[in-house]
Amino acid sequence: MRPQPLRERIVGALRLQPMTKSELAQCLSLTYSRIEQGILPLRHQGSIRPSKSRKPPARHSGRREWVWRIA
């Protein structure tokens, strides 16, 4: 059986709940850069959009990440 295309997997995961790119990468067992490649065309299509930004947990240093959701 052939795996689903990346775009369908991202949309399917976001149907469950809004997530950041890091959370999507962990949920789908993919790299962060692969998630970025999949999100870009979905955003241009208008299928998904950022809803708010979220601070990373205290144990992680870094900048805020956008939470993505179905448009």
C-alpha cells in the first residue's frame, strides 16, 4: 500500500487539532524541514493558515512558533 502524500497527512493531522511545525514533525515522524516543504503549498492554496504564536516550553530555548490550523 502506498503512503499518503505529505499534504494529505499534514491536513489530516491538523484536523485533529491545531499544531506548530515542531508538533507536526513529531506527530508525523518527519523532519522539521520536510514539514516546512509541505506547509508552503497548502498555505498558498488557502487550505491552512497560522492562527496564533506559541512560546516554546521552558526547557527549550528558541523563538515563538506559529500554530497552524485548517482554514
